[in-house]
Amino acid sequence: MPSGKHQVEVDLPIEVIWDFVKDMDNWAPLVPNYIHHEKLNEQQSTWEFKSDLGLIKKKISLLIDIKEWIEPTRVSFALKGKSEKYFGQGYFEAKAIHLESNEIDRLS
């Protein structure tokens, strides 16, 4: 099963990041190949993506089940295909980065 990791450092307080992440309407459209999503309740939503496998193009529908919301650092989820045999899991994790005074001087 494919897996990957994407990491970004953002110069914002972790609380500001959480305000963005806690509402999937903010970040869902940023996911590659995103078409649409619909919230079913606080823990579940359906998402649609376009799949481009060379000559084969199709729409993939997934059910996303939020397993945990740990403010302000983590959201974990499981996913499965609504009509296909797709399944997986993932998470978003935020960590506050505190720079030492010598690092701040170096970056200035």
C-alpha cells in the first residue's frame, strides 16, 4: 500500500494552525485531486477525488472516519472506499517549534 509523509514549517502560533485544521472545509480543497466533500456528522464525511492512472480516469468516493481530535496537535482518521476496495489511515500532526535565542539571531 502506498504511503508518504509531507512536512511543512509554518511561522504561526499552533493555535492559529488548529483554528484552520479543526474545520475540514478549510483544508479539504487543498488535497490533491479533490473534487468535493460532504460532512455526515462530526466524525464522518464523504470525499470525492479524481483518479488519473494514465489512460484510465475515474472518480473515487471515500468514507472518512475521524478517530481522534486532539486539540491543538493531532487529527487521525481512517478511510475506506464507498464502492471500491480502498482502505487506509492517516493523521495530521502539529508541533510547536520554539527557537533558541541564538537561532533567532541567526535567522534575523
